[in-house]
Amino acid sequence: MSFEIIESCTNCWACEPLCPSKAIYEAKPHFLIDPDKCNECAGDFEDSQCASICPIEGAILNEDGVPLNLPGSLTNISLYRLAA
């Protein structure tokens, strides 16, 4: 059970201080999540802290590769309008 930060991460530092398991670390060219430390905030928070604060839609993926904050989720712009 672990999340992944992908290359769309802008190194804004929003997620790193919120991680209760200290699984997020700075790397080049973007932040990464240590899969051995990440527990998806289980037992600490109802929602995953990294995904709840991340300002970049689609930058954090769950273990199935699905973005935790889908494109349009922060702006309320539907995927149909984003694709148009």
C-alpha cells in the first residue's frame, strides 16, 4: 500500500511537511514517496494528507495508478470541457 508522486509534481513543498509517516522526500526532478514508509495515512487521518493538499491535479497516484485528485477536481472543470 503506497502512493506515487509523478513528474507533474512542481516541488511546491505543500505535501512534505504534512506526511505523518515522513514518507515524502525531495529528489530530482520532483518529490518522491518511499513505499516502505507510506501507509496512505491509515490510522492517522481519514483522507491522505498529500493528496488533500496537492495543488497539481493528477500528480499523486494510488497503488493502481489512478490519480487521487483527478484532472478537473480542483477547478471543478469537467473532463469534457478540459478535453475540448
